[in-house]
Amino acid sequence: MIEPYYQIDFNAVGCKFEVRINDLSLLSLTINSQASTMIPLNSGIFRSGSQKLEIKIYPLEGNEFLHPQAAFDYKLKVFEVKSGFDLKESIEGYKFPAVDTSKKLKSMEHVQNFNAEVPYTTDSWQNGVLLADVDDINEKLKRAYSKLSSLIRNKEYDKLRLEFANREKTMATSMYLSQEDSDARLNSLINDIEAGFEVMPMDPTALINISGNGKLAAYKKLNGEPAFGLFNHKTGEELMLDLSFYIPFGKTEFELI
């Protein structure tokens, strides 16, 4: 295949869950009822070869143990997107067993390795420093979010584009985006800001989520959702931004990736 596009097709019921690939957190969400959808994996596939997919499910917010009806199952699908969106392969996934209430489970997890063939190699945050060796991570991460908030509030769009440059370059490579499509992603955010979206206060209960083999950090709400977002007071709409930060080798402050 010329432009293979890997996706996880999942169904979740009554649980909080997180999807990671190669220790990159792709999605963390709470589903109180039931939801089914597909999400792309390519942004976490850095080169051809073996890929590690991790799924973890947790209790709903306010509960200590998994809900008796909690469930999660998935399968992998591979599409060719060069000239359309054609399904080329399905890879067997996994279905979590029914919750055994007698065990009072606080979580369940599953790890699957699968092979992927992609026509690119991306290498950005992988050369960052190990955050376990960094002092004052919380304060430094707060500064990174504060810097981003300031650029949005002051509508400094040229500087905002520079902040997003590495992130968007990796995304464009792994998702086979044209320059036009890549530019449209950030233009959409800028248009939202111009339309009245403003930075919301950070959730005071947000915790640092570490991923990327100890090199990426982000604030997450207790329900697993991103802690940074925008709000439009005219329409009542929220726009959550799922962002991660790293410290490049030789530097001391976080940068958006």
C-alpha cells in the first residue's frame, strides 16, 4: 500500500478508557452509556515494524470499582487512502471479559502487538529528555500552558503557528496531509478564536499525564479528557485541545509537540 491508514474500531460501555500506541496517549474518554467509533493510529506510528497498542479501562468518575456492565472491544482496520478510503485489511483485536463483580476490579488492561508498514519515519519528541530527570515539572508545564493561553488571548497568530509547527509537521507526515490540508487544521483553530472562543480556566483537579516512554506530559481531567480548552460564550460551545509537551534535548522548558 502507498498510504496505509491504521484505525482502531471500538465499542465502549460504561467506563473510562485510554488508548495508547507506542506509549503515546491517543484518546482518553469517559463513556457513561455506550459509544462506537473509529480513531486513527498513524500519529503514534513512527516507523514500519512492530507497534504496541495498549487499552486500559477504569471505573466511571466517582466510583471505586468497574461498573458491572463495563465493556470494551475493538478490532484494527487498515485503509488505503491514496485515492479514496478503501478497506484493505482487518486485524483481530480483543474483547474484554465481563466484569467479575466479586473481584471488585479497579481496572483492566490489554496489550496487543501488531505489524505496520508505513512509507515514512517521524522523529520529534523521541529525542526529548526523560521527565523523571527534570525538576519542577509541574511548574514548567504550567508555564507552557500559560504561554499558549497568552498567545491565544492576544491573538498572536504568527507566534501560535510557530508553537504548533512541530506538532503539525508530524501530523501532516503520518496522516498524509497536503500543505493545504495541514494549513487548514490550524486555520480552523484561528477561525474559532476569531469567532469568539476564549481560553477556559484550567480544571483545578487536573493531573499530569506522562506518556511517550516518559518524555511527554499533559494535563488531564479526572475523567481522562484534556484539561485545556476554549469556550464560546455566545454559542455555549466548548473546544477541548488534546495537547502534549516535551523538553527537547539541550533545553530546559517544555515545547508543544
